[in-house]
Amino acid sequence: MARLISKSQQLYRRASRAIPGGVNSPVRYYRPYPMFITSGRGSRFQTVDGTEFLDYCMAYGALIDGHADPQVLQAVRDALEKGWIYGQPTEAEVELAESISLLVPSMQEVRLVNSGTEATMHAIRLSRGYTGKSKILKFEGGFHGSHDSVLTKRGTHGGITGTPSSKGIPVDTSRNTLVANYNDTKTATKIIEDHGHELAAVIVEPVAGNMGPIPPANGFLQSLRKHTKENGVLLIFDEVITGFRLSLGGAQEYFGVRPDLTTLGKIVGGGFPLAAFGGRREIMQKLSPLGPVYQAGTYSGNPISVTAGLTMLRSLKKRSNNLYTSLEKNGRLLADGIRDSIESLEVQAQVNQIGSMFQILFTGRNVTDYSSAKSSDSRKYDRFFRSLLASKVFVPPSQLESCFLSTSHTKHDLQLTIEAFDDSFRSIGS
């Protein structure tokens, strides 16, 4: 008898003939083929094969209220009745920029774009245009999108000068990016002091989201703020993930550190393609049409995405007194339950968690930077991931991505998850 082929497998075969690798973003691929999704509601999504999964990927952090939030859905429906692109300004764009500035006070002026990659790319260009300097400092393992300046890794023999982490990037481009270890305050300080005359900016995820998550060490962000300011270097917080997730004012409110420029994405669009960058007024006014730093985009400030984002931010503001406390509480509850399983089963693993972000890392080391994150056993995580799929629980396929809670995850969901994790730990062994 011929083996039945799932609809996802059929679609993946079709996709592989039309799309490189069968996916439009490499993080969506996992062996032997990814599931294809038909719908999502709240904490769950459904595949083309009719299977429902409890979701902890949440579109890589974009969905703080879960799938198909009713308020956003209705607002977008109403907006679509009026048209969906004009190539002209709208009042909603102004309202969204004002809302962002109110919630994130360091962003005195805001420019809307379409993706986190665009936001970081333009923030870096702006920092170079404002300071007149060419180099930037980033941290190993920090992900700031897929443009040339930030697709870099440390040079050979521990050197700080970056080298390309992707084919197609000129070596000369990467030489303008210096690289240090995340949470290494001493080295970062030395680089800023030694290279301040050529450093336009330091760009950092205040919580590293693509190797953990990894919270900042005590004093790390504060030291970056102090030494960049003293050396005439701009500080860019990449809050594409943490913006409106750790608190209403993002990681900069959570940790009490105010950067010069901030990039936002994910939650700011309410699940639609939208991102933003912004900062001090005198910096932002170097952008065209006022200044000499060029940035443009046909779909920037798209009225449908703006409507979704504005609806989301208004909703978060109304609920902020209890929402973030509840997410933090549920994050700790879930992490503690998973840690209990790890300890009782003597699994060599740990849970990194802050707020509504968490991840399981199969290593005995304390994960504080990219090097320690890379010590995690990727093969064991792969078995863990597949075991969770069998339990109808979905987490990111890569161990170095963060998992995310949403407000739609119930206490019952969390208990089911703890039990599924426990079963998966048992199935893969210590």
C-alpha cells in the first residue's frame, strides 16, 4: 500500500519548485518539511492537515495577544473598506507616530518602515550621517536583520573587526562593523574608548533574542550608555523583539536606560508588516526631506498596517497596569514548572526566561553570550522539538530563537505545556 502524503508535504514539494528552499524565510524551515498553516485563533493554530497546535512561536514574538485578535481584526476590516494604499500621508500615520513617542519617550520623532531589517538599516545609516563616522559596534550573535552591515561575525583569532557571515557581502563592508561579546562590559568599554573617533553607533538588543533569550548582565546597558555618551557615539537599542513586550515602554523602560535611537517591529504592527525607528529630534531631522540622509519606501506607513498597529498600541495602553504583570507571572510559572522537570529528571539543560520570553537550552553552562549559547546541544533540541510536535506543541525549530507567551495562553495551556515538556525530556533522555 502506498504511503499517504500529508498536505503539508505536498505543498512543500510545490513550494520547493517555486521558492528557494520552499520557504520565504529560512527560520521557517525544519526537516523533513515545515507544516503549512491555514488559520490561527488565540494560543493555537491549525495546519492544512487539520491538526491544531498550541503555539509558543507566536510569529517570532509579533503576536502579544495571540492569533487573530478580534479588535485588530475588526479595525482592519473597517480600514479595508476605505482602500489600502494611497501613496499619500494619512492621519492614522500621525496618530501612530504620536502614540509611539508617548509610550517610548526617547523616540521624540519616528519614521515608519516595513520591517525590522529596514528599521535597523536606516537607523545605522542615520547614525553615520549624523556623526560623520563610518564604523559601528555590534555584539556576537545579536540579530539586527539581514542587511550587509550587520550580517557579520568576529574575525579570526578573536579580533574585533567583523567578517561577513553570509556570502555576497563585501569584506570591505564588514570591516566597518566591530564585534564584541554580549554582556562583556570591559571589552565593549575598551572598544568604545579606543575607537570612539570612528564609531558612529553601538547597536544592541537590550535582551538578546536570537541566542536565548539572554538578559543583560547587571550594569551592561548602563555602561554602554555612559561610555557612548562620553565618546560621542550614538547608542541604538534594537527593540524589534522587546518593544511593547517587556513593558509598555519596552526594554528601555524595563531597565531604565535611554538610548539615542530605537528600532521597533513585531508588536508595533499588531501582526502586520510594520516597523519604526526613531530617536532624538536633532538626529531624526537629518533624514530626508529635511536633511541629507536618504530613506524612502512606497509601503512605509501603509494604512492597513498602521491601523493594526494603532489599534494594538491603544489596547496595550488601556490594559498595561495588569497585562505586563500577568505576562511576567505566567512566564515565571511556566519556566519554574519546566525547571522542576529538568531537575527531577536530571536533564542537562536550563531555562532562560525574562517576562514573556523563554527558551530551553541543552547545556550545563550558564548562557550569558553567544559562545555559551552555542555550547547547547542542537541535536538534542531537535529531538526535543520533534517530541513536542507529537504532543501538538509548537516552539521555534531553532534552539537559539526565543519562545513567546501571549495574553491568550491560559493557565490550562501552561499546565499542558509543562506536562508536554516533561514527557519530551523523558523521551530524549538526559
